[in-house]
Amino acid sequence: MLSDTPLKTKMILYTVLGVFLILTASTAVIISTVTTQEEKLAYQQSVEMASNYANQFDADMKANLAIARTISTTMASYKTGDRDEALLILENLLLDNPHLFGTYVAFEPNAFDGKDAEYVNAPVHDETGRFVPYWNKINGTVAVAPLLHYDHSDYYQLPKNTKKDLLTEPYFYEGVFIVSYVSPIIKDGEFVGIGGVDVSLEYVDEVVSEVRTFDTGYAFMVSNAGILLSHPTHKDWIGKKNLYDLGGEELKTASLNIINGVGGHLETTDPTTGKTVIMFYEPVETGDSAFVLVVPKEEMLAGVTDLRDRLLIISAISIMFMAVLAYMIARSVTKPINRIVDDFKSIAQDAVKGKLDVRSNTDVEIDFREIPRGLNEILNAVVVPIRETMRVTNALAQGELKERVNVEVQGEFRELEDTLDKFSETLNMIIDDSNAVLTAFQNNNFKRPIRIQGQGDFKLLTDGIEETRLVLDRVTTQRREAEKALIEYARKLEHSNRLKEEMERIINNSPVIVFLWKYEEGWPIEFVSENVSRLGYEVEDFISKSILYADIVYPDDLEKVENELSKNVDEGCDAYNSEYRIFTKSGDVRWVDERTFIQRNKKGEIRLQGIILDITEHKKAEEALLQMEEIRKKEIHHRIKNNLQVISTLLYLESGNFNDEKVIEAFKDSQHRIKSMALVHEKLYQSEDMISVDFSDYIQNLANYLFGAYSMGDRNISLRLDVDNVFLGMDTAVPLGIIINELISNSLKHAFSEGESGEICVCLKKEENGTDGKGTESPDNDRENKTGVSGKCFSLIVRDNGKGFPEDIDFKETDSLGLQLVVSLVDQVEGSIELDTSRGTEFRIRFRELKYRQKL
């Protein structure tokens, strides 16, 4: 079928078809690859955006829950029982945190101060008289009112039953859509009330409604139960519609994932616009809610569609262009060929008639001009041999090969045919036999011999062919053996090269750089992988020995690297790891992790092979985490100190409302105890390691404060400190500080009369091997084996040379709150206390610094 098709048509058809297939395949691959990547990128951007907003709201909700826990913790440790002061604390929290909608506490009957009967129907109380104040911003300004429905609402009953923190489902309160964070108040293991905060969800709707992605994409939030917490357009749906109400089986699946705290995305129909959208949802862990991002699918994939259309248009234009080009090429080629073919037909017709003098026209395109010229030369060359052949052939038939053509031969075809027949009859047998041998040669078979020998000069031919066959047979056998060996060698070489190239490609595409060093001064490099360019260097920099490996090691780390290498070589190690810094070619400093392999040959010579990995970003991340941890600890101690100082100030201010000296004295004692704890946190904030307190400096500051707090009048009392350079952890420092506060305060208040002089001495010493320095084993020395507590042993002495402790009072059984605290806190630090009244009053305390072993 194609043999009858014109050349021009076939050229156009083959060219267009080939271009069409190539462009179709390449366009399909390009469109598939690019659209897949673009689609993945669009999905990834949307997921990251949803996750970022979810994390932002999670952090806000954790902060709100922390405030609720602060209220419950404060109320649990609140001893004063002053309702006005508690109201002030709640009001200040609401004012200091503008994003809060309300703050409140609610106590069980008579659990706050036992005076509920005195406050029945009083302001901010209800008919029960229970302390249930609710500071809120319902009317836009800060106001206080009693809590409602606490006797049956979940916000009170659930924490009461479970004794756990509660985050309520969103609900409307006085027309405001809010959520409550509630924490139970636990005293001595019993539930006594709740503390909580309310947060309006209006700010959530404001923030989420501003979220935009692509052209018309938007976002909203739902609770774990599927209730809408925000919506950019349908504000009337907030708090009233559920995700189920929006329809679609896909949304039911999304709702189940949200309830289970699982993020994801799905394709659905937007109930607002009716468009096909991709809905991305990410859980907000603390808030029991989810952030939902809605993106129209056509907008998200608009770039992909546009790119695909453009590629299709380009391909179509290319095919049309190649069709036109193929037509022009085919026409330029076939036109001169057609002319030559017509000329050949005319010559052939004349030749058939025996007219061999006709010649072809050579006036054609230059690219085809040699065709008619060649034809003319063939005609010129054939005419003379044909005519001479009739005479020479007869001589050839007799084997007279010396006969030659002597004249220009002009012949007729009939005579030429008769002569050639005679020639064929004579040479037929020789030619057939020779052809058989030559055919065997073509098939690489040199075993078939010459069976028919020629006569005269033909015998030389046949003998020559036979000799040639024998030589070729030997050569062929040798060649085949050599080829077989070469093929095997080439196969092994190719396999080896392929493995080498594969390994080099893997290494050069990996973040690991491979070195081969000499174990000599400066570590000259014999080999380095091409991906050393990651550090800015070229392979030639090292191979040329213009740079040694020691030249790029950071000077401060060079001695460490040398010592590690020498140590491992001397110890006979085969491999080891090391981290150090190096310079890039541009002068930047990078951290690397090196795995060094030590190679030893039979002569004892050493070569070093190493792989290094850039770990700079890992190091930066470690440093950033350490800095964040230090800042967090400092902030915690600073805030605790400030809060304790506020409490101390409140105690001072509150004492001014009383005239009873005993009450005022109790306030002052509490103020001093809080001050002793605040000093510990202040010293921790100032310390370098944020773990231990310089206790010698702490005792000096505490004693100076107490001496200033108690007016000495006309008494001349001095302080003498004999304190070792001791650093204690917070678990030990806080109770020990309160002990010192109580003992110094007792001496200042009771040891000396008016006009009397005296001295108070504080001595803190380290004990050796669990003894007091005199060889006496410290009490409770066996507690380490029983409790798992271990630590250094110390001896604390607080004494005065005053009137002495009353002999009729047992300090361990006294009604004095201060001494009760001392005895209790000594037991807390795993210590013992003794009283000596032979020379004034001396309390001797032995204790250990508490350091708990981590459990495995």
C-alpha cells in the first residue's frame, strides 16, 4: 500500500506523524508532572495555613485555662477569708486581661469563710449567702453580680464531680456567645468550689473572618460537637448551626474526625456559594474545637488549568508549523527527482531499443546533478565493453586471461548475449564452487574447501582462494578466542564503571562529603567527593595540595581534633565520631559531624577515610532551645518573686486596718515568711544556672531585712554570720529560709529586754561524710537507703546570748505557729533539730540537700 504512495505524501505524513507523537508524549509528561506538583503545593500551603491558625488559637486557649487554674490555686491557698479582698483579686485579673469576658469563683456552702449566713441577699450574693461573685463585661463595663444556675449547670457540677479542669461547650450568656474555662478548688483533697474565666468568642469570629486565601477562600471555626463558632458571612449561624446542618456525607466524615481530634481535608459543595471546594480542617487541642479553611477548587487549581491549556495550544501550533514545513521540504525534494525520473524513463526506452548513444540532461538542481552525470558515465563505460566482450569472452572460455581489449567496442545486444552465454557455460562451475566458498566466508565459515580447480590463470584464483580460506580459518579461530576474552573483560569493566558511577552519583547528591587523608601533618587530601562544593571549595583546591584539611578546621577546635585522632590511632580504634567547626571558602563557620575510619595496611601505614555532615542548623536549634529554657525559668522566678512581694504588700496594707497588736503581729510574721520565700526566687532569678541559690548571700539579705523590720529601740543587738560558701536547690532553700526567718524573728522579739545588748549568730557549715565535722554521724544518715534521697550534709546553728528559752516549754509541742513551722520544715528537709539553753538559746539543725534520683 505505501509502495504506491508518492514520496512527497510519505515525507509529509512521516514528518507530521513523528512530530505529533513526540509533542503529544512530551506534553502529556510535562502536563502530568507540573500539574501534580502545582496541586501538591496548593494543598500543602492550605494545610500549613490551617495548622498555623489552629496552633495560634490553641496557644490562646491554653493561656485562658492557665488563668482559671491560677484563680483556683490562689483560692485553694487563700487563708485570710476576706471576701472583699477576693473580689479585688478577681477584678484585677479581669482588668489586666482585656480579652477575658468574666472572672469568677463559686464556693460550696460555708467553704470560703464559714459566714454564709451573714451574707444572705447581700450585694454580689444570692439568697444562700454563698460566695459566688461574677465579674463580667456584659454591659460593656466591668461589673460584679452573683453567679446563676450553679446548682445544676455543668460549669459547676462537672468540676465538682470529676475534680478536673473543664472547658465548656460554647453557649450564649445574656446574648453573648462565650466559652468557660473552669478549674476546681481543692483543699486537703476535698472539693470546695471552682475558679474560672469566661472568654467571648466574638474575637475568634473577628480574627477568623479576616482570613482570606486565593480569591474567595474563607475560614470558620467549629467546636468538637460541630457547632459553628464563627462564619465570615452568616453571622446568624454562629452558635446555632451544626456542621451536620450544612449537608453532605463528606461533612459527616469531617465531623467525626474533628470529634476525634484528627485533621484532614475533603472535597465538597459549599452550601453558601454552591461551588466545589476543598475544606481543610485542623484540631485546636486545648479548645476542643477545629479551624476550617474553605478554598474553591477551581481557584486553587486555576494555575494548573491555565498552564495545561497553554501547553496544549503550543503543541497544536507546533504540529501545524511542522506540517507546513514538511510540505515545503517534500516539494523541494520531489520536484527535481520527478524531472530526473522522467529523463530516466526516456533513456530506458531508447536503451531497450539498442540506442545506447542517448544521454541524460544534467541541467538540474546542484544536489541532484551527480545522478544524470553518473548515468551518462555508466552508458559511456558500458557501450565499449559490450562490443569488445563478444571477442574476449571466447578467449576467457579457454582460460587465456592474458587477452585484452584492444579497440573501442561497439556491440549489439544479441551478439553480446550469445557471447556471454558461452562465457557463463565455461565459468559456471568455477563460479558456483567459488560462490559457495565465498558464501561460507560471509557466514564466518572457513571450513568449506575449494572442490573444483580452475585451468590456467583460474587455477591461480582457486588456489589463492583455498590458501586464503586456510589462513582465514586460523585467524578466525584466534580472533574468536580473543573476542570472547575481550567481551568478558568489557562486561566486567562496564559493570565496575557502572558501580563506580552509581556510587559517585549517590555520594555527590548526598549531604555527606567524603574525604581520604594522609596521616601526616596538616592532613593532605588524596581524594574528596565533588559535593565539597557545598562548602564553596573545588575538588582541585584539595587535590592540588593548595589547601590542607587542617587549614579549614576552626582554630579553637584544631587541637581537640588532633588529640582525638592521635588518641584513637594510638588505641588501635578502627572508627570514631567527632563534632567540630570548619570554615567554608567564603569564611563562614559551620558545625560538622565527622565519622573517621582508620585504615592500616600490612606495612603499618595509616590512611584516614572520613565522611562529614553539616549539622550547623541542628546546633543552632539546640542553642535556641537552651536560651528559651533559660528565659522561661528566669521569667517564672521573676513572676513568683513579684507575686510574693504583692502578697507581702497586701498583708502590710491589710494590717493597717486592725488595732489589735496580736493581729498586727500575725500579719507581720506572715509578711516576713513570704519575704523569705520571695528572696529565694529573687536569688534564683539572679543566679547563672537558675537551679541553685547562693545561700550565704541569701542569709545576709534575709537577716538585714529582719533587723530592719523589727525596730530595735534602745537595744544594741548585733548580727554575726559564719556561713560557708553554700549553694542550695530551691526544694531545700525555701523551707530552710523560712526556718531561719522564724528563729531570727524569735530572737529579735523575745531574747532581749529593753536597753539590753546582745548578739545573734547564724552559722551554716558543710559536714564531711555525713558527720558534723567532729566524727559524729549525722542523724537520719540511713534515710538515703529508705527514701532514695541523697545529697550533701549541712549543719545550721541559730543562737543568741539573751535570756534563754523558757524551760517549762517543749519547743516541739508549743502552740507557737513559728516553732510549729520550724519543726515541720525540719522534717520536710529530712533533718533533725536540737535545742541547747546552757548559754542563751541555741537551735542546732542537721539536714541534707534534697536531690532525687530519676526513676528508670
